[in-house]
Amino acid sequence: MDENGQVLDRVIGWLGQGRRVALATVIGTWGSAPRRPGSLLALCDDSAFVGSVSGGCIEGAVIEEGRGAIAGAAPRVLDFGISDEQAWEVGLACGGEMKVYVERAPRADTLRALMDERPVALVTELATGAHALVGPDRVGGDFSPSPEIVEAARRAISEDRSFIASGALGELFINVFNRPLRMVVVGAVHIAQALAPMAALAGFDVTVVDPRRAFATEGRFPRVTLSHDWPDTALEALAPNSRTAVVTLTHDPKLDDPALAVALKSDAFYIGALGSRRTHAKRAERLADKGFSEDAIARIRSPVGLPLGGRKAAEIAVSILAEVVQVSHARADREPALVVAGAEEAKG
């Protein structure tokens, strides 16, 4: 479960106990702000809190505002400038600016929809705190967003991007709740034993594929989804898309090549294969013989992982996960434009 999912799960639990809860959401960042738009922090009326909006440097102020929301204060947009000194405390090279929206938590049924109906976007009228839900094929909630805002929310879902939009009745925040990124690891080898739990901790939904049942066991991979199908069959069933990373680790062409052949025909955002440059050159020849173009084969990152210099299994796993995370953010961190909606949102 990703970080926002953990926050929502806790809030749903608190609300089920009859507690009052405030929710804080990062709605805008500039410079080296430590958290991305859409990041959540929730505060319970017993002072317990979960999540983060800043990594620590403004958390105290946000929690104080959250107490006000719990007591009945209207939703507020908070503006923060993070100094260079504060930034150093949370591991940044320099400061930045953040906007944080603080409100009484939405209803439990709204939050459950964010957990159960992913991909879905929560559209919030910042002035009023009214919420609408926009999915690929449905719209619901407290108000009816204009067609322009619905289109913007669906584009935000496809781009996995949360941002402020301008509507006829003022600013809205479109917060995307997507399914977790997936990682498919081919080869239940020693490196995979380190990589799978690391990737899960980073929020990936991990599947390890290996037809060798002696390798792919629950004892070696506790709490990891395992597939004992042949790699091409497994990959076809998993249907890699633009939110999927595929990593092959077996060194065996009989296992790696069929998986890579399926991955190269997909929209997987990352494809990596373990092996030396010489090994990869032979792999590229085999894939070329199967009809793959030079540009297609160039999608494979091999030797897999960032060149950190480590040789232990866990060190190689760190390098692989680091490169996957780097690529995932490189594709996601384009600056979004504000959306201007021409039609007025009609109150439902």
C-alpha cells in the first residue's frame, strides 16, 4: 500500500470509531519542497497523526491548523516558505515554497472510494471544501464539476499528476489516487530476495516470476506475489502498462528473453536486465533475430541499475530500485499547466 493509501486507511479507521479527523494536503510546491502535490497528513482528535506534508519542517504548524479544523474552523490554504536552514534539516540542498490545504476529513464513504475505485481523482473546491469524485467512467460527490474540470481530472489520472485547477467558481485541487506502480521481477534469485521487499517498501506492487518452484517459494519470498508460469505467459497475463517496471535477473536466455520480448511490446516505463555488456550484446543479437528493432532493444537498461559500485546482492538491488525510482520520477515531474474551466460548476 502506498503512503497516501496508508493515511486513508488510518483515517477510515478513526472515522469508524467516531473520532473527528482533519486532513492536510499539499496542493502546490515551488523550488525544492520536500513533498509532492497530493501528499497527505491526517490528525485525529486524540492528537495521533499519520502521513507527512513536509518531512518535518512545517508539520507542527499544520497540525495546529488541523486542530482548528477538527474544532469546526473553515477549510484553509496555508502558504509556507521553507528556509535554507529548515531545508537542510530534512535533507534538501535549498528551500522552497508550499501550499497546504487543511480541512475536516471527507466522509468515510468518499475515502473508501479513493481506496477501492482507483484510478480516481478527488476534486476539492478550495473555498468551500466540497468534494467530487471523477473516475474514468463516472462522476459523483457533493457537486457536479464542469466538463472542463472532468476532462482535466481524467487527464490528471492518465498522467498520474495532482495539481490546482481554475474553475468558474474559484480554484479546485485535483488529487489523483492511482493504483500503485508495479514491478515484475523475472527470476527468484538472490538479488530478487533483496529487491522484492525493498520495492514493496517503496510502494511498488511486486510480482516475482519463476517457473522453477524450488526458487519461487513463500519461504524465500514471504508476503510477495509469486507466479510459476513461464515468463512470457506470466508477462502476458500481467499485461505491463505505463505504470509497470520489468526487471529480469536470471541470466538464462530461456527465461529472460521471453519476458523481455513481451515487455518490449508493452508500454512498461522501465525494462532492465541483469548482465554484463558482453552478455547484453549477445542478448541484443537474439532479440534482433526475433525482429525487434534497434530502438526497441535500446529500451532495455543493461547492465541494470545505477552504477553505484556495489557487488553484494542487496547493493545491486538498491542500484536497481534507485534506477527504477529515478526513471519513474523523470517521466512524472513535468510541470503541469493550470487548467481554466470555462463553464460554471453546478451544485448538486
